[in-house]
Amino acid sequence: MQNLSLKPHKINKRNNFIAGWYIDPTVCDDLVEYFKKSPNQLPGQTGGKDDQPEVDRTRKASTDIVIPPSCIDEPVISYYRELNKVIGLYKKKYQACDILFGSNQSYWGIVEPFNIQRYLPKEGYFAWHAERSSKNTSHRLLTFLTYLNDVKDGGGTQFHYQKIKTKAEKGLTVIFGADWNFFHRGITSKTETKYIATGWYSYI
């Protein structure tokens, strides 16, 4: 049986369907180096008019690389291993989300590319947003977000309805719903660079 033992975040005690655990920090370091060496860095995009991706730096200012589910590069595979532990713990905490516990959920998993993102000082995802907000994103169930480095001056995530903020701590992987009730935005750092990995668990 897979060892799911990871340090939990204090947010788990709130039972508000936002939960987090700390993954191996060396995996985070490897993803940051993977990003830095990638020739595929692009300006970060958001959903624009008619749901088409667009670069709008008033909403989101970042540099991203897109990782397809078929990627077998070792830093990505190592991240998936750690992410599997986190989602396993999330399923254990909130059993009704998991088809194996007899709920009405359909099967789900990672079917979309995920992103590794870099936010330089004063950059950020400024706009309030949800991860499921259109026809093209209606299949998304849960969001995952891993902070790949420590940021002491801002850098976390703010959740609107839950009235909470998470700090950018290396390895902290947060799972939360993709829908409107998890409206959130990034907290900009004026002085530090932030790296994250983020994506979605979607219905198959």
C-alpha cells in the first residue's frame, strides 16, 4: 500500500474543503530548475473573450510553461508521485469525492496539462477567479496548487468566501474545489519571485 504520510497544514482543521499537505521540498527545487531550463516559457494566459486564452497582464502577469499529461520527464514524474499522496489524503478526509467510497461521483483524474508558473516581484494573478467558469472548463472538479519556494513578502493565495489566506511555503500543496464558491486570487509580492505548479483534477 502506498505510504500517504505527509505533514498536514493547519487549514485542514477548518473542514471547509480547502486542505493542504507538504510534499518533498527537493521535488519543488527540481521543478524550479526544470522551469528555468525550459525553452517553452510563455507569457501567462487567462480565459478571454469567447473563452479563448489571452494574455492580459492587468489580470495575470506571469511566465508559464505548460506540462502535458503525457510528459515523462523525471522532475514531472516525481511531482506526480508526491501529488498522488496529497490527493489520496484529500480523498481520505473528504470521502464523498471519491468514486471508491460509493458516492455518485464519476471517475476523475488529471486529464489536462498543468502549469509551472513564475511570478516576478510585483507580478501576480490579480483578478478574482474560479477554475470552473465556462463551457470549456465545466469538467473540472478540484484544483491543485503547490508552492515551489518560500515567499515571506506576500506570495500566497487569498480565498474570498472562506476569508482565509495561505502562505507561500515550499512544498505546501493545496487542494480546493474548482467552482465559484472557491473564488480566489494570488497575493502579490513586491520584492520576491514566486514559483508554483498548478492544475486540475477533472471528470474523465
